[in-house]
Amino acid sequence: MKRVFTIFVVCLAALYATGFVCDYYYKKYWKAFFEKFDVIYQDTTRYDGIYIGDSRVHFGINPKITDSVLSMNTFNIGIGGSGIRENYFLTQRYLEHHPPPAFAVLSVSYYGILKSSHSFVNPCYYLFYTSDRATDNALAAEGYHTSLFKFIPAVKYTAFDDFNKLSIAEGIKGNTIVKDNGVSCKGFINNQTNSFNSNELKNEKDNEGVSYKDFSTLEKLIQLLKSYHIQPILLYPPGLTSSSAEKTVPEKKVDSVIALYA
């Protein structure tokens, strides 16, 4: 019996050690992302404005540049690939820990509203912030065993996809998500050295299988900002044409919702 207990303790210690090492190198690779999430969840700084949205915000709006022009202090909470649900969720988390900013710039694509089939584009980041009850509940609702992950942190890596698992190896090699010539500043990340490719927009104009249920989430996000007396500034979803006649029916429906708050 004593031997069994000893083996159990050794195995448990090995699991904890493995979890510690994996956490260290995973966070090392995704350092720029965790810096953003640490600000959202743990910081209490008052920013004059925040930027909310998908990749066009996350990788497109550099607060260092806008701050230098406007003499303000702003922060980018955008997440590449996120839909309106995740934008709403992150804004809630931000406002729980920070004084409300004067304004919030919101940019979300048609795709982010019409095809927002998931709450998190990458749940793996959020698994490190389950001490926040709302985050813990949201992940549990998605089927993640957060109580077990808290007890034995290494076990959460069984829920990671291959890409996120491999990023641990990248961290061990000394690599990070931000490349040598990349930029990371106040939530903004940019590794791009090439020009804009309009084919990215063409790929988003497929509106098959669209859903209108997240129209209400868009409205809830705007109402949330207004309830904190935050001025919402909506950046219109860019398209390949300015002609409304060439837009699809779902896109026109998005336009009609946004027009209510424009």
C-alpha cells in the first residue's frame, strides 16, 4: 500500500512538473497574446479608448501610432479570427477590471456576425484565466473540464489542438509568435511585410449557411458600451465594392443593424 501511494505521489509530482514546463514554454511562444490577456484580466489602467474586433483590429490598429497622433492612451483588445460573441465576451471582461474608456472603436466583418459559430477562436488562451468565474463558466459550457484542469494543470493540454501543442516545442526553441521583424505594442501584433491582398475579402463573401442569431449579440455589445457611457465608433466592414446593389441579402441585413447606431 505504501508503495502504491509513493508511485501515486511521484506520478502526480511529474504531472505538475510537466504542466509547469509546458505552461512556461507555451506562454513564451504566445507572449504577445498573454500580455494582451493579462491587461484585460489583471490590469486596472484607465485607457482613453479601446479597439474591439477581429484581425483587422488585432493586426491592423497600432495604438502607438494612434496615440502619437491623438495624444491619447489607448489599448487594442482585438483578437484575430474572433466573431462578435468573443468580442462581446472580451469587452465584458475588460470592463470588469478597468474604468470605462471614453470611446470604443468596433470593427467586425460580415463573417464575424453571420458565421460566428464559436464563442472562442482559440479557447486555449482562456484556459489560463479560469480564476475568472465568467471565463470558467464559458469554457465549461463549451465542454472543457476546467475543474480537472485547475487540479492538474498539465491535463489541459489534452484539450489543445496539434497547432497549440506544437507551439510548446517552438517556445523551447526560443521562438515566439512575433517574428524578428514583427511588432507587438499594447495589444497590437503585426508580422506582415507584404501588401494587402483583396483575395482575403473575396473569401469572406461566401454567405452560405449564414445565421442571424448574432445580430442580437452585436446590439448587446453596443448597448453594453453605452451603459458605461462609452462612445461606440463603428468601422464599417470593408468590401470589394461600394455598391449596395452588389451586396448579398445577409450583408444588407448587417448594414441595417449597424445603421441604427451609426
